[in-house]
Amino acid sequence: MNKKLISVGVLLLLGVRASAHRLDEYLQAALISLEKDRVAISLRLVPGVAVSTAVLAGMHANEDGLISEQEQRVYAEQVLRDLLLTVDGRRLSPTIVSVKFPNVEAIKEGLGEIRMELAAELPRGSGKRSLVFENHHQERIAAYLVNCLVPRDSDIRVAAQSRNEQQSFYQLDYVQNGSPEPLRSEWWRSARGWMRTVGFAGMFRLGMRHIAEGTDHLLFLLVLLLPAPLTVCSSRWAGCAGVRRSLEQICKIVTAFTLGHSITLALAARGVLRVPARPVEVLISVSILACAIHALLPVFPGKEAGIAVFFGLIHGLAFATTLGQLGLGRWERVADVLAFNLGIEAMQLLVVAAILPSLLLLSRTAGYSIMRIGGALFAGSASAGWIAERLFGAHIPIDAVVNVVAHRAAWIAAGLFLASLVRWSQRDTVKEGDLERRPWRALGNPQHEAPMP
């Protein structure tokens, strides 16, 4: 197979259900390499900590601490039976080229990666063709990922790609020339540019979807923004700091978080940093818990930007894990990391823009304390549950609760905006000078002189 491969498809994100970096799923990444008369499939199977026992039970029955060659072969054949590969409606029979299993302890820690190399001969044909790949292995606990590579000098042209939401189904429609003709230099430059554009756009969308479904990342950012429009008085959150100061603080936090995760994303993607996934996941949960406490009581007032940079470095390591699971080549990573990071920033800005009006309007009313305290308690509870799951292996249905909220995020944002408009329209006007003299006063309810909770 030609070693000079280029990505021509939109790289897919895991079909996780609104939660990033979950440890209770069986990650199964498939890399399909297509040639004129042959297709190769590289599988990387990574069981999460919470499901490692169930996965090991299917491959390591005698529990002697060592996965024998026979056990490896039996399990590989089981995986092969759960795959479906067809070309032009004809079912193919892939053969196992090689298998490589980690040790039992690595699998239990969620760090073990099972590698399988498969290959199948393609029936002869030309013109419009269609390749379909389906993965039904361990569907109940699986999260799937698919990527397709095509040799640069082949006579194969990709026409379209499609996948289902879970990414267990992948279809590649392509055109195969019967007798390749010499390529004109101008056409070839155009084709290469087109393929680069598709790859960049795919990574950009991958970054957007990753942050959109990464509830832990978004929860950290949003809970850190909750007290941003407020001032501090007597070690408690008080009145609104004003629109200008609030916008400046929010911009500082978002920029600092971007700077932090961009640094470690770039370093980890280049192989400079290598940190096990499990400690990173725990630290991400800790970052949410710390910011939730800060949203209740000012623990680090005025230092939110520094906290965003510090914890952003940790979140960047988690972003890099996703890129590492795609099997990108060394030189592909430069442009792909840039596109992936831009996608993250684009979705991050969209989320902040969606919540910003509610923050600014409600922060000028007494009702903001309800939103701040409620959001902080929710984030703190979720992070505590994730810490228990990721650090101690406890089975807490926190993901189910977070998923319910995440799936209704758009409605919640719209509801908050309408509520903020109503509450703000009912507020009593308070002069900014009065606010500066009495920052504890509950705006919108000037009769109450007690500090806001």
C-alpha cells in the first residue's frame, strides 16, 4: 500500500451521547484504507475502566492474568464476526492480518489498546462503486469512530460519505477508473486543494462537535462565567459590576481558557506531552468542582483568568486525546490541530454568545442569585459524581442526569433569556453611582438592604 496517504473524508467524532471522555464506553476506532483491488481496516479497541471487566470476561475466561495467543485469536474472530463489509452489495470476507493485545492490568486501567489489522480483496469493477462498513461489536457499551484513507496516486475519487449517528454504519461512494489516464498538473493541483479543504473542514466540524458534546468542558467554562458580572463585598458576591466591566471579565476568562488548552493541545498532539487519560479526566472534574465552589463564594476573586489558563492546560490534554485516537500521521497533525482547535473556539464562542445576554441582564436583578447558586450546585454535584466514577470506579448515574440537561440546552438557554428580559424589565432603576456606593444592594429590589446570597 502506498505509504503517502491523505485523508479525504470528514473525520468523525465519537458517537457519545453528550458527554466527553466517558470511561463507561468501549471505544472502537476503525481506519479504512482503500485501494483499487484491496481494502485494509485497522481497528483500535480501547475499553473504558467501567466496562473493562465485561470486556475481559469475553476474552480472558481463565483469569490467570495473561491473555494467551489462543484467547487473542478467539476474541479477534469474535470481533470479525460482528463486522460487516460490502462492496457494491457483495459481502466481503476480511481476514485477520495481525492482532496485538495489551496486558490485563492496562485494560483494567482503561489504558489498554487492542489493535487488529484486517484485509480483504475487492472484486473487480469500475465506475461508480459503494463500500459499506458496519461495526456491531458490543453495541450496548460501544462508542464508534470511522476514518477513511485513499492512496494519493490511485485512480479512486471519493464522491460522498455518510454515517449514522452512532457511527456504527459508514458508507463510502467512490468512482474508480478502469484505466487511469495521465493527470494534468492543473487538475491535480485543484484536486489536492479540494481534498485538503475537505480534511480541514472535517477537522473543524470535529472540534465543534467535540466541545458541543463535551459537557465537562462546557460546564467548567459556564460555571466559571457565572460570577463574572458580579463584584465582591465582605467576601461575598454582591451587585452587578456594570456591563463594560462584565464584558471585559468574560472576555478575559474565555481568552485565558483558549490560551491554556491551545498550548497543551499543540504540545500533546506533537508528542511533546504524554499524560495518562485517567488523571486528566479526574483533574477536569476537579476543575469544575473548584469553579462551582467559587461561584457560591468568591474563593479566587479577580483571578478567574489565571484559573482559566491553569485548568485550560488540563482540558487541552483531553482534547489531544481525541486527536490521538484518530491515527493521524505526524505531518497531518499541524493543519489538523489548527482546524480542530478553531472548531473548538467557534463552538465555544457560540455557547458564550448564547448565554451572554442572560448573564448581563439577570446579573442586574435580584433573581440572578437563583441562577448562580442553582448552576453552581448542579455543576458541583455533577463534578463530584464524575470524580467518584473516575477516581474510585463508583457507579453513579450522573451522566444520565447531565445528558437530560444537555439535550435541552437550547430550550434552557432560550428560557433563561426570556426570564432575564422579563425580570430586567421589572427592575427598579439604580444609578451607577448608587451601585458603587452600595454594591450589596439587590438590584431590582431596592427595599432589601441585605447582601445577596
